Amino acid sequence: MKKLISLILAVVLVTALAFSITAPAFAAGDSVPQDDSATAVTDGADGTATKPNSLTSALPTILMIVAFVAVMYFVTIRPQRKEKKKFADMMDTLSVGDSVQTIGGIVGKVVSITENTVTFETGEDRVRMEVTKRAIASSGKPTSADATK
């Protein structure tokens, strides 16, 4: 929900930025030209009409696209990379004896680790379960309550 609100806010800001860039052309109460003089801009000094530069007419669109890509990077791609790095760090530090919780909510203590799987014990009956590393949602060092059992 927080990401959706951020995305909506970002789109509104980018749109406002685009309009603030293009709005000054008609800000002084000028009306929108209706004839072929729409592409002509008066110089002001001697009253001669000149064509606008194609770069200046495309600049607001280019800026809007660049701003939108930047917002999408900071709203979606960057947080996803941070989460992926956090998960990789958790898997690298996982060791035998750590307590883990799976994405299904099963809690246990790690007894062995292979390249792609983790085996852990649950409960007092010492039931062992083997799951893929991707199924581990969180891990932590055993607490003193776990050590007394």
C-alpha cells in the first residue's frame, strides 16, 4: 500500500513538473493560436517571427520521461535490489544452530545446510524438515529460551 501511494505521488509530481515546464508559454494570458502562426514565435526586439528550436519544443517531453524513469527506479527497482541483497546476506550468515522461520510459518533450529537446502528441527519430537533456501523467511541466533531446552 505504501508503494502504491508513493507511485501515485510520483506520477502526480512528474505531471506537475511537466506542466510547469510547458505552462510559461501561455502564462501571461496569451490565447492559444488558431492558425499557422502556432509554430512561429515573435522575437520581441524587431517583431520578426522565427521557428522554435526542435530541441526546446521536445525538452519538456524528454524531461518528463527522464523524471518518470528516475521515479520508477527509486520506487520499484532500488527497494527490490535492497531486499534481494538483505536476503542474500541472511543466507550467507545462516549457520547450524540458528533459529529460522519459513514462509509458511514453521519455526525450527537449523541442523544442516547444503548448497540449495536447509534442514531444521521443529518441536520437542525433533522432527526434521528439509526446505529450499528460498523458503526461509527469517533467521536469527538462538535465544536463551531455546538454549535451555
